[in-house]
Amino acid sequence: MKRSTYMAIRFIVDSMCDTNSEILNRYEFDILPFPVTLDNKTYFDGIDITPEMVVDFVNNNTRLFPKTAQIQPLDITNTIEKHLKNGDDVIYLVLSSKLSGTYQTATLLAKDLAEKYPERKVAIVDSLSATTGSALILYQGLKLNKLKRPYEEIVETMTFLARHAQIFFLVGDIKWLAQGGRISRNAAMVGDMLKIVPLLYFKDGEILVYEKVRGQKKALKRLLAIVEEKMGENRNQIIGFIQSTAPDLQEKAKKHFEKEMGIKNFLLPEKAGSTLTVHIGTNCLGIMFFDQLPDNYVNVIP
């Protein structure tokens, strides 16, 4: 018996796409793990390493820092091909091409597979995002698929959302950024003394410093103001969060958006993944949303 078209679209993401148990239990999609190396041992995000292991390693090693790498090409090929063999079309939403070479690798592999399975469709979508920003894009694709929307519309919508994703982070431990090489150790030492809290953001898929604020309380207030300003009138949407050992900050932000902006729907992963923890450290809060919405946007959770 031939399956209906809307059931024949399979979604793939990577482990830097942070969803939650509600979405994982309700929707079917593949998650490819990023390798994370601690000293000379390599683990796979979401399989045999936890964020706590990353934090413990950093706290106990002043000269060593965890390393992340591209997703293994064979994993990408095997995951896409199993769906093509089964007669399904594929949409692979990849971590920002500015943060990893995985997008370029996947694009080349998909081209070969498309030639091998000419009757099937393979789209590699550059999320220009990470963590819950990617999850918000994925979620719209999953919802549109459930609504039986055409493959081309889903790919086009996810690509549109990737270009309009806004991601802002409040960084809790400036010294972590120095250990990871994102800022100099001298700058981190001075910043720590002055209680400087960096606000990071994604610009065209790349992580940059947006502002530096003195004190966590002022930094959170400024972060909320930035989100409100950038979101503008597009308030009829789902806001995504990610927190690394900062549940209290997340709850304060959530209550602010509910009370001051009338936001009703939120995507709240249980915690940051191991790969993300390598990059942002502890006591961090990330907020994700879109500065423009497509006409077919679905503001429903889960």
C-alpha cells in the first residue's frame, strides 16, 4: 500500500538542535551526534557524554579544553540513504555553516545521493542557527508536514525562517570564553573582576559579541529589552530558550515575556547539550525567536 505524500518526508537534524521530550515523543526525526573530545577520548553528543562531563573536565583541566568536530560523513550518508531507499524524501537541517563544515560536507554527499536516487528529493538547509534556534525551524517543518503541506513549501519555509532567526545569549562565565579561545585571557580576567557579562548573538550564522554589561541583573534586563526590540510586532510566535545551569534566569525571562508581551507558547529544552556546553559554558541563558514570520507560521505547542 502506497503511503500518502505527507508521510514520505523525513527530517534529520544534528545534536546542536536542542528540542525537548515532548517533541521527541510526538515527532519522528533523526539526530546525528557531534563528536566531542575530552583529552584523547572521543564521545558522541547525546549518546555517551553529558554536559556535566564537559563541565567537570573543564573545571579539572586548566590547560586542556574540550574539542568538537564535524559529524562523520558516513553517518550523514547512511542516515539520508536509508530514507531514500525506503522511498522517502529528506530534509536535513544543519548547524550553521559558519560554525561547522558539516553543511558543506552534507551538501556534497546529498548531491551524490540525489544522482543515485533520481526519483527522490534531498534538501540540505543551512539553519544559520544552533540549539533551540534550529529547533524552532525544525518544529515549523514538522508541523507543516503534519498539515500535509508540500515538500517544496516546507523547505522554502524552513529556509526563510533560518534567514530570520534571532539568537541572543547571556554568558554566565566569562572565563569559560577565554578557555575556549573566544576572548583573550587578559580580557576575561579584567571582565571577571568588573563582573562583566557578555551578551552574544548570531549574525549571519556567526557568533559575535553584541554588548558587555556590568552585573547579571542588568545584563538580563538588557537581554529582555533587546529581544522585545528585535521581535517588534511579531509577537504571535513561539519563543525558544536554552539554559546551561541557569533555570532561575530562564524562569524570570519566561514570566517577563508572558506578562509584558503576552507570549503564550515557549519551546523549553530540558538542558543544553554537550556540544553547546563546550561553546557557552555554565550559567548561560539563550533566547531564540524570529524577526519576521511567514504566512504559514504555526503558533502551536507541541
